[in-house]
Amino acid sequence: MQPLFVFTADTHLEDGAWSTRPGIYGDSYHSFEQIVNYCIKHRLPLILGGDVLEKKSNSARPIAKLCEGLSKLEARHCDVYYIQGNHEYDRNAPWLSVHSWPKHLNGQQYFFKGVTVYGLDWLPRGEIQQAMQAVPEGTDILITHQVWYEFMKGLGRIECVLGDVHHVRVILNGDFHPTKEVEGTGAQGQQIRMLSPGSTCMQDCSESPDKCFFVIGREDNGDIVFEPHKLATRNFLDYQVRDQDTLDALCAGGLTDTIAALPKKQPPIDKPIVRVKFDKHLPDAFLRLTTAAGDACHFFCEALPERRGESAKAQGRSGTRNDLLAALVELLGEDTQEYKLAAKLVSAEEPGPELEAFFKAFFTEETAHAVAEAGSPELGTSPVPSV
């Protein structure tokens, strides 16, 4: 493979992802520094695929860390290119314009050893489809930061599908935090490979702790290929405690022994994160687990949702509905919009029409939101990139 450039996205530069746990500090800076050092060591350009920063309004430190990395790359003549993600998006003054070195890739073509790369900033649904129609023929790689159907499989807010994409056969995308590769068909019937490197550090406990960035290259036959390179990230342990024996074993030294045996990490990622979900019927489980964890880790502890046993099944559908409704009241609160929707679905004899009505209302609201967001004074006007 002939290396062309390094690609990463979703660095989310900020002191820490957990606002209630300020002690979990510096993860995003640590990962960004590793990527910068790799580019310098191997003399490769860097393309940043959006959400470089966590938010639109930043304190000084994330900007200082960003500029520190960009200045190191400039000093070693490693080019930097970027698009904007939805977290930092501003049409009038992109955050990375605070430094003179990086080049804004939006609506522009750049060439890497004969491979043509074109970029698009994040855009709301409707605008992104227009922008994709303007992608020039002959583009080999498209850099985006969008919510794609092919990644989400219809769950939640969707902004575009691979069928919207013109000309290109390879897409490098930000926004989607897991590392993943999917395939599909573009607007001209072309086969498309879409690659997501994922975020560079955990943003919450639901994410995998295994993070990487991509080196994008070209084979002798012209094929575009990628190599994932693992990042050194904070250790993470995840437990489910459903019985007394497991609880007793963890509290009798099993938890602290496992933490002590973890691979050693350097500051600022030296203290691991531990999450324990426990059966709330186990006596004193929360207090015992919290005491056992002590100061050896950043500790998250929460009760597992109830599991329905055979007695619930014996009640039949009506009894199960009542159990579910009672659980929903406890979980969500009776006056919340989420409870009202869930109760409607649980109570319906045929939930299909209810779901269809919900999604129709949801997408109508999302479209109105996208139009309002696109026309907001902060974002300014929205010209389609010229070819």
C-alpha cells in the first residue's frame, strides 16, 4: 500500500466528555496528540472529518490544544485539511480558521499522489443532497460528516443515503462513533464503500473503548484501501451483577484485583473507568460496590432494568401490558412525552399504524427543524459549493 494521508474524525476536543466527572480529563487531547505525532513521524498529511471540537462555544483550552497540534504539523510541513461537523458548525467563520495552516476542504478538490479528494461540511437534510449533486466527476474520495441511513439502519434522525451520492466510490465519514465499513449503490449505480474510523476516545459508557484512526492508501492496481491504527485510550471495565455470588466475589477483592491487573497507562488516562449494572434487589449492592471500587477507578454504578419472569408470561398479554405500563411510569414519569408515546404503543392492538403516524410526525418536525437551522443567523446563507 502507498500511504496517501491520515484520516480521523470526532476528536471532540474538550477537557472531558463527562460533565459530572471532571476527574476524567484529557482523553481527547491525548488521542489527538497521538494522531499528530503519527503524521509527523511518517510525514503524512492529515484530514479531519468534522467534530474536531465538541461544541460551537469553546473555552480557551480546547482551542489552545487544537492550535498546538496544528503548529506542530506546520513546523514539520505536514499538510492539514478539514471539514466541519455539526458540533462546531459555522458557515461564516469555521473554528479551524483560527490557525493559518489547515485548509478548508468544503467544496474543494485536492490531489494526493493522483487520488482526487473532495469535501463537504455537515449540512442539514435537503441541503446535503443538493451539495452531493455538485460533487465533480472524477472524484475518488468524498469526505463527509453526516448521519447516513446505511450506518443507522433507519434508527433516529437520518440525513442522507448512499443513493444520494454522485460519482464517487469511496466515502470517509465522521459523526458515527463506532468503527465500521458499509457498502451500497450510488446515484449512478456505482458501488460505494463508506468507512467510519469512529471517535478517538469514549464519549460515554455505551461506546467501545477500542479506538483508532485510518491511514488511507492506494494499492498498485489503483484500489483505495485503509489501515486502522489503534489509539492508546483509557482502560474500561463493564460488569453486570445479577446474583449474590457475583456481588460477593467483586466486593471481596475481585474488582480491585482486576483493576490492578489492567495494562498500565500514562497520565492523563492512567485511571480506568468502571461501570457496574446491578440487580436492585440485591441487599446493599450499591453501597458495597461503591465502597469496593474506592478511588482506584472512575466508578459508574446503576441498577439494571427489571427482567420479567414466567409469572409475567402467565398473566397473558393484558397482564404483561399492565406490567410494562407500570415499569414505564416508574422509569419515565407519567407526564412525560416519552411515556405517553410508549404507553400508546404498548396499549395498541395493532402498533403498526401508531408507529407509522409517529414517524410521519417525527420527520415532518425534523424537516422543519432542518429548514429553521439552515436559515439561522449563526449559520448564514447556504451556497451550494461550486465545482
